[in-house]
Amino acid sequence: MTKNQIFKVIKSNLESHIPATLPKVNWSDFVIETPVTVESPVNERKKPFFGEFKLAFMSLLAFALVIIGLNVILQPGQPTLTNPYQVQANQTSLSISAVSTASIASNIQASQISYNAAVSYIQALSTSQSTSTLEPYLEMIETITGQNANIGIESVPSDNPDYAYKTTLTSIDLVGDPIVFNLYFNTLSYSESDQKTSYSIEGIFLYNDSQFDFTGSQVISDEQSTLYFKTTSDTNNYVESTLNTQDNASTYHLKIVQNGSITSESQLQIEESNNEKVIHLAFHNGSDEGQYQIKYENEDNQNILKVEYETQIQGITEAGQMKISVVIDPVTGLSSYQIIVKPNEEPEYEYSSDRKIHEKDHPDESDSSNLEPSENTDD
């Protein structure tokens, strides 16, 4: 058979199986059932715990950073608790308040008789109460004048675990030896803004082989500044200093309390010019009052404090000059103040007063502090 004949046979066979007309379907005979969906099990994987923790931690960290950022923006320059001695503007006033209260407190503590008894005892030996009124302040004056050198200030790491800061203050006494005060303290509060700075500190003094507690606080504004400082032997014996500064004028108000009673109140002003310090001390005790002007000088190769005074005590008015020097006993090594008093209306007389500054060995002056006093060109 040929190829064409084979194709015809296949075609005729196929056509014989195809109906001439399409069959009719009765759709009503069919029932359509809703198919049942079978859900295949889902393989759920638990999220690891670390992932959830990480997300929470990152969210918390972001929130904290936002809060800190807002705080910096709203309060620029707000410091954490800091050491006030690191602020240059605070150093001089803090140092004078510290050494003045500590030296007076040490003088009180070292006295074997009370202040009032001492006054009576001195009055029996001298013809002037002007000397006895000045006496409690002599160590303070000797320390502040410091042979016209500035008080040395050194902040060092604290070696006392109870206190965060340590500052050492150093002056020079009349014989050229160093006077050293060690302050250990904590800053209780510190705040600073454009209008006001304030802080408070608390700690201990180590001075003159004794320990004293102290507190201090200061508020500084554009118009004025007030610095309060208190050095305490115990609750009934302490010295307070309040420094008020306004219109570039500064006055220290000092109060001495012994056995719970105020024994002396005074005002202290310090002038500095041409490397020379002049101290003005005024006191008011009831109806008694007086003024002293004190400065350091070197006279005939001897370091002295020159004093001009005017007082009215128990109705007696007196004015005159004093020369105060330090005399050291060559046998005991103990020192005392030699005071030559020259009243304007009375004969000159000499008086010796106890000196409470700690007595170490007093070798040659070449063995004294490295601090050098300023040259005093005035007679």
C-alpha cells in the first residue's frame, strides 16, 4: 500500500468513532458537593529567646539614649558631682575659709584653759585688753599672711577610702616653716546654670596633729556670692566663717563658739597689692569693739607682723601699734609669740603669748619649705 492509502485507512477509522452529533447532558442529574479542604500541618519554628531579648534590649537602649540626649539639650553643661577645688574661681576663697577656721579651732582645742579664763589670765599680766582680744586670731593671721606668699593648693588622689577627694593647703609661718592642712572630703551636691552655681562639701581636716570635721557650701550668682564654712571640734566647740562677696568687695564673718556659747565674732578683709597682704580685722562683742590692721614685714632680718589697732573695751579706748614675732626655745623647741605693744597714751610693754602651731624640729631655715615668700620692698 502506498502512503496515501495508509493515511486514508487511519482517517476513516478515526471518523467512525466520532459521533455525528454531540450528546445532550442532563445537568440536573449531577449533585455538586462542596470539597473538604484538608489543611496540611504547618511546621512552626519557635523564635529563639536571645532574639526577643536582643530586641527588647535594643529598644531600651534607644529609649535611654533619647532621654540622655534630651537632658543634654535642655540642660547644657550640667556637671556631675565634682571637686570644687578644680574650679579656679573657688580656690582662694575656699582656702582662706578653710585655714582660718581650722587654725582658730586648733588654737581653741590646744588651750588648756577656756577662752574666758584665758582672757582674765592675760589681763592680769598685761596693761591692755587689746592684746588679749587679738590673741585667738594670731595663728590664723600668721597662716593667711604666709610671708606674703599665696597659699599653696594641691589636689591629689585620696588615700582615704571614705572620701573621694584630697586637697593639701600649704602656707609659711613667720620662721619659714611650712604650715600644712590636709582636707579629705566628698561633694554632696553640685549644680551649675547660666545664672547660678552652688555646691556643698563635707569632710575632715588633718592639721596640727588633730582631726576636725568640716562642712562647706557656696552659692554664686551674677550679683553676689556666699560661702559658708564650719570647722568643728565637737557639737559645742566650733568656728564658722561666712564669706559675702558683692560689688567686688569681700568680707569674712567669723564666729567662735566654745562650750556652746559665742565667745567672739569678727569681720575679716584681705587686701593684696604689690605682693603685699594687709589684713583688716574688726570685732564686735556686746559694747566692746575694735579694729586691727596687720601686715607682714621683715625688719632687721626678722619676720614680724606689724599691727595698728584702735579698740574700745569696757569703756576704755586705746590705740597704738604692735610688733609680733615668733621666739623658739632652744631647749624645748616650743615656740611663743613675742608681742611688743606701743599704746599711743601709755608706756611700751612686752608680752609673751602661747603659740599652738605644731612644733616640729626647727633646724636651720635652709631646711624649711620650698615655698619662697614674696620680696617686700616696703619698709
